[in-house]
Amino acid sequence: MKKDTVLSIDLDYWRIVTPNMLSFLRKCLALNVPKVLTKFHHQLLPFVNKHRSSILINIDYHADFCEDDRNKHNRIILPELNCGTWVNHVKWRKQGTFIWVCPNKKDCYEQGEGRCDSSRDHETDPFVNDNNGWHRREIRVGLKGIDLQRVKAIGFALSPDYIWTRVRRNYDQIQNVMPQLQDEWIENEHQEDERVFKV
């Protein structure tokens, strides 16, 4: 089977720690592919760019994706790199498909809680407008249908600024599955940490 997918997993996708969450993480960690862990999601960009592919799947409460900016000459200017724009900076996006896997389309997309475009209306929506550089984009709900056999690389991000309180309370359960998670990432959630851990 062709390995044509890079998987990006943000732990803020889950509102609570459940056996299903831990099972999914274990399945991903068991794959014999390159895997890394970062504190903030945009820190995965060099890893994603290195593992050029056909598909990027972002499992996340937030899209991490917005419209590109334009200058006065109508030339594309990439938005400033941060956790809400890093998908715009993927080098292979012109030939690629971006799939945002969110837990709940109504909250995340329709009500805009997980959208990162500037006005969160139809005009700037990068999923319906060709204003973002990706060849194709789509939204899916839930983890069913993700073919892990096609995955060639996985990046995990904690995103402590956005992680849900009930997940934070059970951080130790996730650390049992992924011991590279750092205690100080939760204790000092806004502090920069550029380390990238292989998992």
C-alpha cells in the first residue's frame, strides 16, 4: 500500500482522556514511521515539510489554516507563522490535499470555534475559497476512516494553551502512553520550548 499521508495530531482534539483516545495514540505510536513530539503545533512545520507527501491530515480541534494575505500588487503573502497558520506554510501544499479532522463540525467549523481565518465568514473561509495555496481541502469529523497503513510520518503536538481542562487533569495518563511529554509544558504553558522529541 502506498504511504502518502502525513499525520498531525494535536492533543486538544480530545476534551477528555478516554480509553479510545489512548488506544488511538498507541496505534499511532506503534507504526514504524518517523514520529516527533513538540510543545506547540507550528513547531511541527519543519518535520511536515521534510516528509513531503500527497495528503496532510490534521487531527485537531482547530483548523490551523487560514486565508493567505495579498499585497497591493495582489501577490500572495503568507500569514505570520503561528499555531493558527502553520498549515499555510507547508511547502508541498500546491500539489497536496489538506484534511482537517475535527471532533464536532457544528462547534469547530459552523460556529467557528476551531476556525483560524480572519473573519470566520464565507468570504475568508479557506475550505470553500481558493485563497490558501492547497490543491484540495476538506473537513472530516471523527477518527474513523483514517487509514494508518498509508501514514508515512506522524507529528504530535501538546498545544498547552488550548488543551482542555479535563485532559490537563489526566495528563499523567497520556504521559504513560507518551513519556516524552514534559511536565513543564503543562506547568509553564506559555513558555517557549523549541525542543523536538523523537517518539
